[in-house]
Amino acid sequence: MTVISSATSTAAESASTTSQNGLMANYELFLSILTTQIQNQDPLDPMDSAEYTNQLVQYSNVEQSIQQNKNLESIIASLESNQSMSYVSYIGNEITADASSTLLSGSAASWGYELQEDASGSFEIRNSSGDLVYSGEVELKAGSGTFNWAGQTDAGTDAADGVYSISFDLRDANSRPEKVTTAVSGIVDSVDWSSGSAVLSVDGRSVPVSSVLSVSRPS
């Protein structure tokens, strides 16, 4: 399922519309006051028009700035939409990706890994901002396996849905460092945008687009 969210661009457009509406309300009030003052000024001692002209120019400049912002927001929204749709081209193609990052959804996240020898040590799970969310000790068996996380933080609370990364610091029975390989390869089944970032579904695994290392047509 391909899900594309436009909440950000919609919020930006709403902000511009609010700013423009506020400007127009103030502008109309200014014109009303100016007109009233001109109608009631002393003909023998007319008001200085330079200040009013200066204010009119300032209002005009602000109005132009708001319009420029609206145009930029429209362009950005179009670019975001085009970029989102470009991810659809991944579907049906084979990718290789760094699987150290995955999507937590519904209190469930998993990472596939490969290990040459049995090893034990520690692991750390971090959110998309790089903040440490959960850590602990672990023992992994040699070969291919899956590390599952139920979304609990070190503080005992539920982590918010989103993209999380994992890192391991493991050693084998002889206290030698053991590398954990988290790369994954497979055919992309779908693209999900509901987390705010494009996430590919690869053979049932969630892989952020930012983790993709290569893309090729299936052999």
C-alpha cells in the first residue's frame, strides 16, 4: 500500500492564508482610518502625505512577501509529491539495504541479522534523531536470525511508532569482537508513507528508503 501524506504542505498553506487574511484585515482598517482623516483634515493645515505613502509601501512589500511564500510552498508541495511518487518505482525491483534501521509499528519491530559465530554482548536501539531509546544484553546464535523488539523504552514506556536503528557490541567465546551483518536483499512489495518517511516492504520486512544501498531488476 502506498500512503502519501500532505499534512506538512497543508499546514504551511494554512499559515500563509491566515497571514494574508490578517494582513488584508489590517490593510482595510488602515485605509478606513486614512480616508476618515483625509475627509476631516484642516484644509489650511493638511496632513503630511509622505508618512501615509511610506506605510502603503510597507503594506505592499509585506503582501508581496506573503505571496512569494505561498508560491514557494506550492513548489515545495509539488516536489514532495513528485518525490513520494518516485518511490513507487521501487515496487517489483530487487534492493539491497542496510537493515540496521526498521519501522516500529503497533509495538513490534524486528531486525534480520547474520552472525559467523555464537556471540554475546550489548545492543542499543535509537530513534531517528539518534537518541538512545532502549538497550540491554543479548546472546545471539551463529547464522541468520531475527531480533525482535516490543517497543518498550528503558524508562518502561511505549516508544512512538517510527524508524529505529540498532547497533550491537558482541564478542565470541574467545572474547574476540564479532561483527553482526544487518544487510537485507529482496523484492520490494509496497511503499508506506504513513510514518512520515517512505518505508519499503521487502519480503515482509520494513526498510526505510534512506537505507537502500542498491536497486536492480530481479534476475
